[in-house]
Amino acid sequence: MEIKDIKEKSSKYLFQNYGRADLAFESGEGCILHGYDGKDYLDLVAGIAVNALGYAHPDWVSAVQKQAARAAHISNLYLIKEQADLAEKIASVTPGELNRTLFVNSGAEANEAALKTAVRYTGRGKILSALDGFHGRTSASLGATGQEKYRKSFEPLISDSYGYFEFGNCEQVKSMVGKDTAAVLVEPVQGESGVRIASAEFFRTVRDVCSDNGALMICDEVQTGLGRTGQWYGIENYGVVPDMITMAKALGGGLPVGALSSTDEISSVMVPGTHGTTFGGNPMVCAAGCAVIDVMKRDGLIEHSRETGAKWIRDLKMIDSPDIREIRGLGLMIGIEMNSSENALRIQKYCRDNGVLINVCHGSTLRLIPPLILTDAQKDTFTALLKECL
Ligand SMILES: Cc1ncc(COP(=O)(O)O)c(C=O)c1O
């Protein structure tokens, strides 16, 4: 099949809610995607930070195949061995006492579950989150997303329980959190808005002000979680332990699974009947998740992400160009802010024409969120292309 045929069928039968590139891929292996155009692409997008083990990782494929041949789905009406196994593995890598997990199907759903839990636990209704943050497209997660462009046309679905502070602004967050606050929901690194980083002091302030006021600190680790920033969780870069962590993207290694982890005490308010989802944590996605965490541990992918990312940022910072405004990142989550969106798009196209996929987010930032198995040579391929293009 050719790309033009896929495009024609997609235009005819799909909702047109995505701005898609004229590219389609047949398969992948490691960090390489094989296109229907007959070309190979080095993928530095990884399905938007999903394919942490790359494509068709043998351990992941074997786990998924075995589970598919046994039972892909069993209802939460029953005990599910693979779900308990994955929850145990998550508990082995989450900070503090976040030992209990609830499984859902996506990042937005993980945030919904966290917000519902916070409201029940505190008996309060106010949710605070950061401007320019992103938490998903369902009603509550959209409500907590501090970007009007996403919320505007859906306001009737969103309650007025939300308030927004400037990411990184300690004084503002201190002045906003009060006795009516159920939770502060915050990304350790703002991904969709261009890999924006705040200080350790900011996260410590959020922690302290939440504790002082009986509000819960929820870290949205949907994008930053599971090794992306060079730690298991992004918030560990700041030595802060939140009350809840939400995760998704990397967890299933390509299958849709999200999770909320919290403490015994907080999780205890979610009694039978308070929350649930048919597919949440089915044996298939949990077997995939177990393989992801096992491979990350066995192959030292967290350290690899930290070290490769640090070298990459150092190399990129050595590029002397008036077109680059700022380079920032943690681990293999890197943003290169260009001086204009035209230049960002020009570089994206140049890379694509030369077999490398990158993503432009928040207008003018090139975002690098490759599989965590990226090699030094692969990162150097992009650096060389960027220099050439500049
Ligand atoms: C930080 C963050 N939270 C939540 C979401 C929403 O996740 P999902 O698209 O799986 O619902 C995303 C997606 O990009 C994200 O980056």
C-alpha cells in the first residue's frame, strides 16, 4: 500500500481531528521506523514519549505474544495476576510510600482518577495547576490544563473548580493554596509546552504549601515517568515526594495503560463503586508493563537516559547559532527553543528529508523524546543534521 492510498482512506473515513504529516510506517525495530515510502527513519519522537524500549523489543514482543495466547482481557470482577505483578513492580520503583496503584487506560484517565481521589480524600473541590501545563483531554484533566486554547470550546463541560499559577512561581503558588484546595497537579517538566523546567525550590514550595494546608500534591508523570528524565520519575530530580503520581505513556511500551500510584491511606477512600474502567489494567497491558519495567531495570535504561541526555545537551549547547534561543532538558527529554516557529518547522522538515523524525511543540521548540535505548551514534546523527541545517 502507498502513502497516498492511506491518506485518501483516512480523509474519507476518519474524524479530521489531527493535523497529520504525509508519512505512514509499516513497522519498526529499535529506534528505526520503516516507512511506506520505502525509507527508514530514526525516530526521536517515540510515539510522543511512549515507545521507551523502541519498536519490537524482543522481551516486550515475547511477553505480549504469550499473554495474547493466554487471555488478553479478564474483567476487574476477578483477581488479575498480571495486574498485581505490575503494581508490585511499580511499587518497587516509586518514591516514598506510594505503594498502591490503580490502573486505567491513558494519561488523562490517570489524572481523572487522581483528581477524584483528591476530592474524596480532602472533601474539598478546588484544583490548582500550572499555566502552560498539559494534563489531557477529558473533562477534569482538561479543566486542570492551564491553556485556554484547549479549554475554550468545552467550557460548559468543565466546572469552575480550577485555578492556575505560573509554573515555577513560588510566591504565587503559596498565595493560592488554601484550606479549600484539594490538590495541586503539576508536571515535573512541562512537556507539551516545550520542555520547560522549574527549580527544585519551586517543587519544594509546592510540597510544603500542600502539606501545610492539607492539600494533596499530585505529580503528572505521564510524560516524564519511567526513566524519561534520567530518574524513574521526574520529581525525583528535585528530591520531593508527592502524594500521588500519575503515569501512562512509557508504561505499556506501546499498549494503552495508565496508572495512579498513591499511599495506603489516600487510596483507601476509593472504595468499591467509586471508580473503575472495563479495560483498566487488563492482563495484556499489564504483561507488557511488566516487561517494560523488567527491561528498564535489567538494561540500566534509567542511567542510560540520564547519561546520554546529559552528553547530548552538552553537545547541543556547543552549537553556536543565533537561531537557537535556549536548550533545556533532563535525561532524554530535551527542548531546543528556536527563535521562530518558521525556523523550527524548517529544521523539522530538513531532518525528515534526511531520515530523522523530531517534533515541534509549543510553536518554536524542537522536542527530542526518543526511545530510551537510543545510542550515542544515533544522537550524534541528529546533532550533525541540526548543525548542517543551521
Ligand atoms: C503530562 C501529560 N499529562 C497527560 C497527558 C494526556 O495523556 P493521554 O494522551 O494518554 O490521555 C499527556 C499527553 O501528552 C501529557 O504529556
